[in-house]
Amino acid sequence: MIARLLQVLCCLVLALPAFAACSGNDLRATLDQGERDRLDAIVADDPFAKGNHWKATRDGSTLHLIGTMHLSDPRLNAPLNRLRSIVESADLLLLEMTNEDELALQQRLSTDPSLLLMPDATLPDLLSEAQWAQMSEALNARGIPPFMAARFQPWYVSILLAIPPCASETDLSEGGMDARIEEIAASVGIPSAALEDVETIFAAFADQPRDVQIDMMLSALVDPAISEDLFATMLASYFDEAPAEGWAMSTILAERYSPIPSDAAAEIFATMEQELLIDRNRAWIPVLIEATEKYETVIAAFGAAHLPGRDGVLALLEAEGFSLERLPF
């Protein structure tokens, strides 16, 4: 479960795909004029702002790039049915994390709890009395006894708090689009491989300084109703095939609703964007190129937020000489 949560959180740091047991409102309609102007400016500046399925071609090889979400939703059935024949005819599937890698990380974390625990402090030591009281209430709402969470690394608590209380165990354990694409590939014998080392996402959080982790944790203390609205908003952007808008909304809403000062929230978001999106995008390009040099048809499925932008996977591939075409999703 921890590995799945890491994937989820890296997809949209403060706003995740909606869960079946949750409801919420699309907050795009609530933007004031300043927020709307900011959103429009960000999206207008981003190349490849729309589209969840792209085809990149170079030197006779084809690379299908599919923007995914990492949690289950029944509305994924239609695009999965449309993509099935493409996946089944591929020579290789590349993912952020294969099922085998996820199991290996789960095993490591379950056998070495020190990876998730602070050796030298507790959360009540690091927070004010009022902050710990608020934190305890939020943990209790998610079925996590505060005394058990008191030694957790702050970054891990931020992940737990990012999941709203309305989420069920089924919502978290069922596979999203990437997992289901992997199932389709496996059913016809197509090999799968990871775009990166299994610990890359883990390290992006765990290696943050403790004060940054604490700000991450405090920023996740959002009212449950707002949390559901954030989920609904990002889900709407995903199914509108507007990943650039989805990421920009994450930034704007994080600053609007975060309990910590807006400038601190913006700094956290910028740090996470650099480490979870930009740095990883650049590291994936050699992997993608090498795959197209070995195989005629490759599928790469990863969080939709990695697709758009000047530092997105699509722009980086275009700079390497690939021709790009948006396809139906």
C-alpha cells in the first residue's frame, strides 16, 4: 500500500484522483478573476497542454505515451477498451513502477520500519500543542491512532493526510490505469519494465530536510470537505484530458487552502514539481530513447502530469527529434 500511495502522491502532490466513496465539487468554477488569469497564463505557456494519449515517432519506431492516474475509477473502462489493441500489439511496456517493483518496495518497507520512523523525535516534539491536536484529529478520522503515528516520518504523515477520510481500502488497493494496462500486457505476454529505480519516488520524499517535511505535513491538514473538492477537481481535469490545467489547479488550490502561509505552500509545491516531475522527466528520456532503438513499438504509461510543459516528456522528446501526434484517449 505504501508504494501505491507514493505513486499517487507523486502524480498530484496535494490533489489526487477521486475515490468511489468520496464526493466533491469541481473547484474550477470557483476561481476568482486573479486565479483564473493565473491559470490561463500557465496553461497558455505550456506546450502539449491537452491530451492523455500521444504517439511519438522517430527512425521507424513508435512510442505511445499514455497519461495515467494511479487509482481506480469506473470511467477508466472506456479509454482502456480503446487502448487495449494498442497495448496488445506493443513489444514493450514501460511504467513508473511495475507490479514486481511495487511488491519489492512493499517488502522492504514492511521488514525495515526504520525507513518510516524518526529515530530521534516524535511529532508532538516537533509541533505545537494546537498543531498536534489538529493532527491527532485528522489521523483519527482516517482510522490511524495518533500514538501509533507519533514516530512516523513527517513526509509519510503528509501522504496519509493527503488521502481523505472518505477513501476506502478498496479504493486504495485496486489498480488504476497503469496497473490495468500492465495486466493487459501480461495477459498476452508483453514484457514490462520500469522507467526508473524503484526507490526514486521514495527518496524524493524521504531525502527532504525535516523542516520541509514538516511543512509538507502541515500543508496537508485540509478540511475533509475541501479535500474531496480537490479530488473532484483534479479528476475532472484528467477526464477532460487537460493535464496542464490539472497541475496548475493543484498549485493554485494548494496556496488557496493550505493551512501554512501561501508562500511556504508555493515553495513546497515548486520543490515537489522539480523533484517529482521535472527531474524524473529528464531522467526518463534516455530510457525511452533506448527502448525505441531496441523495439519497434513501445508503450510508456505514467502519471498524466508528466506529459505537458516545457520540461514535460513530450517537449523533451520533441527536442530529441521525435514527431508527435495526439491520438484518441
